[in-house]
Amino acid sequence: MSDDADERYRDGYLIVRDGVRLHYRDYPGEGGRPPLLCLHGLTRNARDFEDLAERYSPRFRVLALDFRGRGGSDCDPVPKRYNPLTYAGDVVQLLDALDIPQAVFVGTSLGGLVTMTMAAMAPQRIAASILNDVGPELSTVGLARIRTYVGKGATFADWDSAAEAIAENNGRVPTRYTHADWVRTARRCCRERDGEIVFDYDMAIALPFETSGAAPKIDMWPLFRVLASKPLLVVRGEVSDLLSSAAAEKMHQAAPNAHFVTVAGAGHAPMLDEPEAVAAIDDFLGSL
């Protein structure tokens, strides 16, 4: 455990079937209920869930996984394995290694696609799920924006420069963010290396985009319906360019018993520390 963690969590490591070593954060919690398993977005890492984890631990055990190629996890020497099917397999191995039969999945963007993939691979491992600004139908507008920056290998002289670049990548949404907020975002998704600031992921994660495209090639609606047969909360950013309001309405029609919340002013994707998101997650977890 790192000194600055103040013993809030334990750093865990797991070597999976193909020899890649994965890192995860393990926040303590009650053992009598399924833990929260937090899965981050494409270019992000477990640090995105710091606030959420500290809010719900120790009432819940909270696990935040770094997908391969991100954060403290190894890069994959075979870039074509950077895909939701591989990540879902890693999740199964993590749950098996920790002797966890079921978890409440919290999936942001790519993490939500992995959650839906888990619904096909091992639905019995999902006790409930929270999809953060993602669904079975993704907007080409948001995918095109993401492709403009993912895997470009930018370096920055300081945290202020990194913050400005990330703000631009996100269209400066949410507009309420100050420069300090963007610096905090940069410190979550970047790291220092040889006196420079770099993004904290393997640039090769972009290669599957270039060869097969960013959008899933299978129909994700049946997988979403499996999730909807269990407790489900869908969080959407009001001005998200990845999960459109029309797609969210289709999801609502397909899952009338699911819970839906829109985070005012948020784009792709809410950080889940916004008042609307906190209230919705509190209610959802309280109902389980």
C-alpha cells in the first residue's frame, strides 16, 4: 500500500492466464454483501474511482481494476488483445482469485461495455450493475472525438499543459470545471516520466480501433437486456456525445424497471461525484 493512501486501500496484483500482471485497488468493506467492482474508461484507470470508493468503503468492499495497459497494470505485448472480451476474461480471473462469487459492477464507458460482455460470458457473477454513460448503442460523434486523441502519445512539460490538453480533448465539458478541476483530472489520467507528463496508458490500445473500428461489431442489445434482468442503474451526462438522449430513451424502453439518471451539464462521462449521481447511486445501492 502506498504511503499517501493513508491505508484507505490495498494495492493488489494478479498475473492472468497470458502472463500479464494486473493491478487493482482493494478498499475494505463488509464481507456479507457483494463488493463494488469499478471498471474504468478507455484511456483512464482505477484512480477515477477514488471518490466513489472512499464514499462507499467500508460499507462496501470496493475493487477498482486497472485494465491491462493502464495505470499499474502491465502493457499487453499483443495489442489485438486490447478488447472487451479480453478484459472480461481478466475480470473473471480477478473474481476467481479473490473468491468473489458476485459483484456489483460499476462500468464507465469501456468499463460498461466490459460489463455487458460479462453478461454474455458469466451473467451469474453480476449481482447488479451501474452503467456510466454507455449503452448498447454508441454515437459516432463521440467515437470520432475519442479517435482524435487516443494513442497519439502526447507529452507535456507540466501539469498545467496536460490539464489544458485534456480540457480540449473533452470539449471543455463540463463547463463548470475550473483549471484546478482539469489539473485534478490530469493527475488521475497522466503520470510523470523522465521529467515529463504523459498519459498513463499504452498507446497501443488505439491499434484495435485502427484495424476493426471503435464501435462493437456485435449486437449489444441482447447483452443489455441480460443486465436489465438484474438491478440496473444507468447514468448519463446531459450533453454526452457518446450516449445520446435517443439511445438512452431506447434503453429505458427496453429496461422499464431499470433506474435512470441524467447528470446536468456533464458530458462523457460523469465522474459519479456529482450530486445527481451520488443521490442515484445511494438510492440504488440502498435498494439492493
